[in-house]
Amino acid sequence: MRHLIDFDQMTLQEWQKLYALGQHIRENPGAYAKSCQGKLVATLFYEPSTRTQNSFKSAMYRLGGQTLGFSNPQNSSVAKGETVADTVRMMNGYADIIAIR
């Protein structure tokens, strides 16, 4: 399992391959319409961003997956003092992908 926290975690060739895949998906959306069926993305938004959060949700829905998460940390266990690391560990058991802002 790999985590994409910063650009140094992948080689240039890996990033190029990822960008090429993204371009192929963009040009052939029907070929990927159900590629995330049965998958969940957790969107953990510690600061508000309507466009970013909805872009993640929209992408997942278009790929056949579903979303869960929060858009306000005050509506989560963060309000009780849970750390980001604890939240990620807990959500890792529920979701296949975690997107944090």
C-alpha cells in the first residue's frame, strides 16, 4: 500500500504513467464507468472547500463508487480531541481511498 503525501513518494516515470492514465480516463470515460464499483472514498475535510469536495465525490460517483466522510471536523470525533492520525487509521478500516484537505 502506498500513500501519496508528496511528490517525492513516486518517481517521475510513475507520475507520468499516472497522468497518462488520467488522460486516458478523461478521453474514454465509458471504459471506466464502473471501475470503482464496490469501492468507497472517504473525504475528510478539515477546512471547507465546496469545489474540491464535490469534485472528489463526483469523480467517485462517475466511476461507480460511493463516498463517506465529513466536510466539517466539528461534526466528527475531531471535536472530541481525536487526532488526524487516529481519524485516518479508523477511516482506513471503512474506505478504500482517503482524501484529506
